[in-house]
Amino acid sequence: MDLTIIKLIHLLGFAGCLVASFLKNRILRAQSVEGRVLGQLVALDKISRVSALLIFATGFAMVAWLAKPTDLYLGSVSFWIKICLFVTASAAVLTTKPLIREAAKIGQLKPTARIRALLVFDFVAILVVAGLGRWVATTLT
């Protein structure tokens, strides 16, 4: 597949994560989430999962063999900060998935400060990771 298509899919993954994370954060401002809005939260959670997988798969492909030489990435501190932040944000979101799944079963979610904080961190982390990714892509030579 052409590198341009891989980069486009990578960017679409980021767009999906950003939009899903932003909307999840808006939904979780409520004291209680139920009914149709809870269904939207579950759908957004699935979108963020697929989007993160797209980011990971296309990013790996670019680092491994499609973009610049792998050694340029591996030798960049910014690249490693980006990877660590992506993994940390992904892990934070993974801890919210059982809560959302359980809420879907019972039909109601009462958002806690913890789940709100994790998803705000996720949104900010995605923005930083995207910025670092852009910086790494344009400055490594």
C-alpha cells in the first residue's frame, strides 16, 4: 500500500480518537448517563478502540519499513515520549472499558471523578501525541 494511504489512515485514526474522546468527555459531564446517551457512549468507546488500533498498526508500519529509516525513529527522544504517552493513554482508557460495559448491561452510568479524569487525560494525551507525531515526522532526517 502506498505510504500516502497509510499516512491518511493514520491521521483518520487520530481524528477518530480525538472526536470520540471529546464527545465521551462531554457525555460524562452529566451526573448520570442512561438510555440513548449511554448507547452513544458505548458506540464512541468502540470508535476510539478501532481508531487506536488504526493508529498503532499504521504507526508500526511506518516506523518498521514504510517511512524514514527505523533507526531515526528509535534514536529520537521525542518519538519515545510519543510512544510512552500513547501507551499510557491507551492503558488509562482500557481501565474505563469494564465500567462502560457494566453500565451498558445495567442501563446506567454514574460517572466518577476517576473515569472523568482518565478520559480528560486521554483527550489531552491524544492532542500531545498528534503534535509530537507531526514534529517527529517533519524534523527527523
